Amino acid sequence: MLPFKLVWHHGYDLNLGEHVFPAQKYRLIRERMLSEGFAREADFIQPEAAGDEDMLLVHTEDWITRLRAGRLRFEEILRLEIPYSEAMVRGFWLATGGTILAARLALRDRLGFNIGGGFHHAYAGHGEGFCAVNDVAVALRRLQHDGAIGRAMVVDCDVHHGNGTAAIFAADPSVLTLSIHQWNNYPEDKPDSTVDIHLNDFVGDDEYLARLRGALLAALDDFRPALVMFVAGADPYKEDQLGGLSLTLDGLAARDRLVIGSALDRSIPVAIVLAGGYAANVEDTVAIHCQTARSAAGLLGWQPEVTDPPFGAG
């Protein structure tokens, strides 16, 4: 058994068809974890969909009502960059419920892992960049509202700046947002996070890890959050179609160990969400996300069976 639960629901697939955002990756991640012996059926837990009352802790009533009812304007759908459907809306509500559950499990088990989520481009009143709602912000607001946590920290390691999350928490001293991202990439508008690490094109493992380490450790020690939300994007990978950094599989694994291990070493629980990943070979994206889970498990003392096959990009 794994030392933490894997939060997953078949409804995470947004049913986007042929799209650069491979929403089928959530199913493929689960299948790979099972087939390679990393996880067993008992390691998975199914979330309930978030309620509208959860969404309204972050999002405007107008946006949630019209998103639910399918009354988005044409330009709003263009800004989302994904086709509208009831299945898409249902998927976002389920993924947000999954992130809330992963955050609660992190407080109980030291670590929670949502095989989904990380929709960091959604603002309070609109969605964009494949993100209709901001599950990261909703989960943190839910736990704060319930009195489960006070201060929280978002460590966003997607290749793209976490603009929606930064904007939502801009005036809130109880949430520290840290984003490390490629500067010359989406989104064009990058509101200030608490800590921003702007990277030049083609930055590789060594510079990435050095810059992340310095900012991360200082923020953890100074801020002392009750929970870290780790947005573990796979798109800093050197072969990602929507990225322009040059991280290797080993570099991404080192990133995961740095973020998760630094928090756990300070007795700070970690909730993990996956965010982006658009490698030309979807199996590379799947392998990177699975590698994050394996790194997390190793930091909690899990050891693979000696019969386990190699775990990496196929």
C-alpha cells in the first residue's frame, strides 16, 4: 500500500476530442500506475464533485451561473481555448472536488495527491488557457473557511505563469504564491505573484533547480504555511509542445523531491495537483506525472517491489 491516497475520477476526462490538452492523460496515469505495480486499486479514492458553494468562495456568482448553464459568450469560449460541453463543466467540478479532498488528506496523511487539477489560469470572473475554474484557490479557500488551515503556500512549477492564482490571492497575506515559469510564454498578462521566478528560454536542470531552491527555502522558512499546494506541471520538459524550457526527466524528478521534501522536512503537509503537460508523445507526459507520485512516495519511505519494471518515459 502507498503511504497516501491517489484521488481520481473517471469524469476528470474533459472529453475534448483531438486537442493539444490531452485530457485522456488522467485515465492513462491511473492505468500506468496499476500496470507497473506502483499502485493497487485500494490506493485510489474517488472524490465528490465540488459544490457551487465551494466555487463561490473564489469565483463570481455570474461566472459560475453562466458556466453551469452554458451561457458563455463566444469570446469567453475562445479565451478558454477548449470546447464547451456539460462533460467539460462536470470534469472541472470533479477535479476541484478532488483537489479539496487531496488537501484534506494531506493534513491527515502528510501528503495528498490529486491525479488532476492545477487549473491555475482561471480568474475569479473568467476562465482562460484550458482552465474554467481555479481548483487550487477553491481548495485553499474551502480549508481556510472550515478553519482547517490558516496560512497556505502555492508552489507553482508549471512552465506557464500561474496568473489566475496570483490575481485571486494578490491582496491576501494569508496565501503566499510562488511561480517559477518561462517568461516568454503564455500568459501575456502576468500579475505579480508573491514570489515570481522568471526564466529565460531553454533554461535547463541546473539553473532551474538552483533558482527554485533559493526562493522556495526562503519562503518556507519565512512564511511557515500550514499547507503547501504543489502545482506539478509536466510542461517544463524539454520536449513539451507548449513549453520552451529544457528540463530532463531527471531534472523534473529532482524538482519534485526538492519541493515535496523541503516541505515535509519542515513538517508542512503537501497537496499535489498535476497542471499542464503537452509532450508530443502523451506517454512522456503520463510518465512525468507518474514520476511525481513515485518521488512523493519515496520521500515517505515507500520502497518499490523488486519485481517492479523501470518507471520512466516509454
